[in-house]
Amino acid sequence: MNATLERFGGVNLLPLAVAAVAFVLIGAPSSWVTLTVAGLAMGMMVFLMASGLSLVFGLMDVLNFGHSAFVSLGAFIAASVLAALGGWLGSPSVLMNVAALAAALGAAMLFGLLAGLFFEKVIIKPVYADHLRQILITMGALIVVEEAILAIWGGTPITVPRPAFLEGAWIIGDVSIEIYRAFAFALGLIVFGGLYWVLNRTRLGLLIRAGVENREMVEALGFRIDRLFVGVFMLGSALAALGGAMWAGYQTLITPALGAEMMIVVFIVVIIGGLGSIEGTLLGALMVGLVANYVGFLAPKLSLASNMILMMIILMWRPSGLRPAVK
């Protein structure tokens, strides 16, 4: 099976294969297109949340179970900014709509960067190379963040407004495509392209990958790998916050338990994709998004277990994940 897949494009074709099988099972083309678009959009938002964890987990060997805290913070900060700019959101001016959205996403990412710096210096740095303590202390940090969110925003679910230009759907024949989902997919592609370029086409990416392979050698050449890794951690936190902000607009109703709910999905995506691999994380996220939507339509009772079943199947076939950068 491995040889066959590699011959025809490798694991990159798995999302297409899943979509093709679903097309046969669903039967109705309009329903299939709607579910596929929804799955791709969901996958891209999960990719935003998971890409940072994949970098930190795979490249820095840090088991950050508090990663989803940045998802929650990003969601609530973006929701607060959007609520404060409610007049801009409802304006007929697309420019004002875009400005409000940019302010919300920018605020979420900026807070993610600063929180990531604090998190790495105060919580992660003392427990490098000790996975058990990493798990315990980062889980504790997640609980603290959830309680802080409860204290600041309260326990009542918060409604998240969307910019007017992202409301509604495009109707093409019998197919309905939500504008927000299309925007989420496009944003995810842009972020993936940027990450891929930085890691594979720049000197910075080369240093990061070299530091993972042989940290002592890179430091002997005069480079501060510890600073690079702090930057990687901050970037991962900012991406998680961005993903949380987008997910808040997708759900339109958020609670303080958002991060804990998404933590399992994010870890499943990272494991399916393979540690340290941006390409693998994208594949894993798309697979999770598509399978969740298809199974939810075809067999609703299995929808909650679909992610775990998918992970089991992938790991039985490829124990290191689809596109692992490290073992």
C-alpha cells in the first residue's frame, strides 16, 4: 500500500481519496460540495491551532499541554475587540469591516506572542528535557488560564459577531458555500505558505532545522539557538491565538472551556501529521476536518469518535505519522 501511494503522489493524495470515497457514499453532489467546503475550512482553522504545537513539539521536544490556553485567549480577545468595534462590523463599508477584523486578529496574535514569551521563560524553561514535569506544569497552566478567563469574561457563553462582508453564503446552483468558511480556508493557505517558505527557503529556517539536528555544532558556530527556539515558541503561541480567533468566528458562541475542548483535536492532528512537519500538520488537519464532516453526515452517532478512529488507522499504517520531520 505504501508503494502504491508513493507511486501516485504519496500521502498528499489522502484527502482527495477520502473526498472521492465520500462522494460515492453521499450520492448527492450538492451535499458533498457543502460538506467538503465545510471540512476544508474546519481543517484549515485546526491547522492554524496545531501548526504551532507541531513546531514546538517536534522541533523543541516540548510537550506543551497548555498550548490550547493560547487558543482560548485568542478567541476571547478577538471577541472582545470585535464587540468593541461593533459599529465597524455592521458598516456597509467593506474597508471598515476589514479594519475591524484585522484589529481583532492582530490583537489576538500580539497577545499570543507576548503570552508565549512569558510562558516559555517562566513555565517551560525550568522543565526542558523533563517530559513528565512539562506535562504536569503545562496542564496546570491551562487550568489557571481557564480560571482567569472565567474571572475576566465570566462563565456565560459569549456571542462572537462577524464582519458584514463575511456573513451569508454564495449560492451556486444547489450548492451553498459560506463566505466565512471560504475566507478561513484562504487564510490557512496563506499561513501555510508563509511557514513553508520560512522553514525551507530562508536562512532562519535552516538554522532552526540545523539546531534540531545538532544544537552543539550550531552554537559552536556562534548562533544563539536558545533565542531561535524562544522565537519558535512565540510564533507557535501566536498561531494558536490566531486559530482560536478564527474558530470563535466560526462557532459564533464561545465558552472558557474552548481550549480544553480543542486540545484533543489539536494533538490528534499533530500525531497524525508527524512531529515537526508543517506539511504533515496540514494533511492531518484536512483529514480530520473532512472525516468529521463526512462521518457527521453519514453516521452521526460515530462523529464524536471519528477523529480517534482516524488516528488509530493512520498510526497502524504509519506509526510515525504521515509526514514526520523527526522521529
